[in-house]
Amino acid sequence: MSVQGALRNSTSQPGRPDDIAGLSAVGLVEQYRAKSVSPLEATQAVLDRIERLDRHVNAFALLDAESALASARESETRWQRGEPLSPIDGVPVALKDLILAKGWPTLRGSRAVDPAQDWNEDSPATARLREQGAVLLGKTTTSEFGWKGLGDSPLTGVTRNPWNLAHTPGGSSGGSAAATALGFGPLHVATDGGGSTRLPAAHSGVFGFKPTFGRVPVYPPSQNGTLFHVTPMTRTVDDAALLFDAIARPDLRDWNALPAQEMSWRAKVGVKGLRIAFSPTLGYAEVDPEIERIVSDAAQTLAGLGAIVERVDPGIEDPFDIFQTFWFAGAAKLVASFDPGRRALIEPGLQEVAEKGRSIDVITYLQAVDRREALGRHFSRFHEKWDLLLTPTTAHPASAIAASDADLVVRPIRSPFTYPFNLTQQPAASVPAGLTAEGLPVGLQIIGAKFADATVLRAARAFEQARPFARPKDPA
């Protein structure tokens, strides 16, 4: 169902207050428990907000208002009985359009994907959300197959940054980021294969968290293999932890999935005594001076909270050529999976990347595997001394985008700070750190040792409490 069609079929009630749509997931559940707000009221408030504002940013590829309202009514009945299924029962959630959901086409931002298929399977994250009573709103936009760090695709056109509509929200989870920033539901499930959650989170002024690889099961497998993560994106750290609690559960379809953790990821806060290394360049990146200043100030905030913060580079060379080997090979695999007729519908930039991937020989690929493992060992040793590593999330503010669909920007945007930690599979988050003079958001990246997801969330929560972040004004 299209966004427009879904909204025409919605039983929209005018005058629904934006303050309900602006509540966090944690806040919504508190209101449900107190019977001050119902899941139906909350869902309708979010749908009303999307109807009014999404035309400005183009965050949704698909919106199913009818299904969302039906789920909300079922949740309302459970809350009235005092029998919610989980801490996210009745909370509105949107899925990036790389994530399977029964009954909805997953077109992945591409005209090459045939919509006339049996869409009869949920991804692991979607299945866990349904089991726990979440209200699924629909699908958010992505760059084609998530291949670039911009918010446009041949299928859905341009997605825009709520802070400045002339700028990209980042990508590939651009729709998730724009929707999160504007209160189109408190919880968003995104993905990250090289920065696709953290980069748009930074550019759009929201919180994005890439967990340790395997914490959130992935199915079907991505063309990018073990670089690819399913991730929470939210307005608050506590909401991300709540969503993480819901989706970080094993699924037999993913043989890389980690065992379940019998804990809540919301449990801890505070950084006192943590040993934190701060590297504004990772030793190789060229960074916008304004971003470096903002992030340096953010690092000092954590020092003021009792952390031991020192300026330390981790001692690595730029691993982009390692990352590129896997990324290009994955693109070649993806494009080869389509017949020639549909392959021609894929945007030229991705086809060029796939062509480069086809030229990678086996020895070069296996050498990249070895170099990736060496990088992972290097950071394992680094984190023997340092609990966390801080960097900017991006080297530059959000770039300007084309003014119309007829002149789309096609060059991929990458951050020198994000893809290293897809290679090493470490947990890494982007938390809003401030605004440039032009009014564009800047992100602080917090990286932990592999499996130290709780420490990353703990530090992000402490920073957020010390430096609460403003939200963009509604576009007019």
C-alpha cells in the first residue's frame, strides 16, 4: 500500500496533539500503564503527524495505517485487561525497507525487485516485534540496496533532512533517521553495513546504535555478509535499549546469532572511572574543524562526568581498501542475482561498483579476510587498556542534495569513522553532540570492545543526560 493510499484509508481524527507523538517509547508505556494514553491514541497521533509532515521529507516507502490501527486496538484491549505482552506492547515501530515483513513488499529502494512475489516471511527482528505486540507502521526509505550513504533511491526519490530540507539525512537508513527526528514513531529498526545507521543518525540529530555483530539476528543474509547489522534508531538512548531488548534474541535462521543475554540493556548508566580514548581523526581522517571542535567538547563532557579521557589514536592505517574489497564483492554478488532485464534497472553507480567487484580475484579477497582479522585483533588489544573509544561519527556535516528528483546526487558518501567497526564487528553508537553554525547536527561516536554493548549504551545514556539534544522544528 502506498503512503497516500494508506492515509486516505486511515480513520484520522483531526486535532490529535503532537505531544503524544512526541513521547518516547518508555514514556508511552508509562502512559499506557497509567491509562492516560492508549495505544490507539498514540498510533493515531503518529499517523496524523506522518500525514501532515512526511510530504516534506519522504521518510516512508510504505505506510499501512489500517493494519497499524488494528494492531493498536488489540494492544489497547490487552492493556485494559492489565495483560500486555511485553514492555513494547502497543508502541509504534517502523522498519527500514531492507527488512522483511509478512504482507508487505520489501523493494529495497530498487525498481529491479519484482513486487509481485509472495511476501510471506518476517525477518527475525520483525518476528520478535510482532510476538511482543508492537504496532508496525510500515517501511522507511533506503538508498538502493543500502549501497550508499545518501537518502535517495531510483524507486522512492529523495529523502530530506528535517533540519534543512536542502540537505541529505544521510544513508542508507535515511528514511529511518528523518522519521525518528520528526517523531514518526519512537522506535525504528534500521541496518548498518558500513555506517548506514550511525551516519544518518549523526546527520539527523538522533541516536543510532550498531550492536556487536550477531546480537540481532539477520535473515535473509545480506550481500555484505558479516559487515551487515540490524540496528535500533531512536530519539533517546533508553528507547534504543528498550528496542534492543526486544530484537536481540536468537533466531535459528541466522547461524551467526549470539546466545541470548539474560539481562536488560537498559540497566546501567554513568561513566565514572571508565578509561576512554578520544581520537578526533583515527590517525588518518581529514575532519571539518567545526566538527572536531564540537566532538572535542563532547569528550570533555564525559571527562566531567568522571571518566578518564585521554587523546589517543589507536595506531591504524585507513582500512578502507579492506572494506572496499568486501563491499565491492558483495555488490557483484547482488547484481548477478538479477536477470539481465532487471539488472538494467539498477542505478549506474551501483552497477559500476559491482563491475569492480567482479574483477576481485580469490587471493585478493582472502588477503582482505586476513587483514580484517588482524584489524580485529588490534582493537581487541587496544581495548585491554581502553574501555571505550570516542571519535566524530562523520568527518563533515550533511551534504546538500539535489533540488529535484530529476537531478539526484549519485555519488556515495562514506564516513572514515564508521566502516572500520563493521570490519571489527564492535558495538558503536552515534549520539547527538551539537549543531554547526549552519544548524546541522553533529554526532559523537562511542565505540566499545566486541561484546561490550552495555558499556557503549551506558556511556551514551550518561552523555545524553548531561547534554540533552533539541529536536528539529516541524517543516512548513
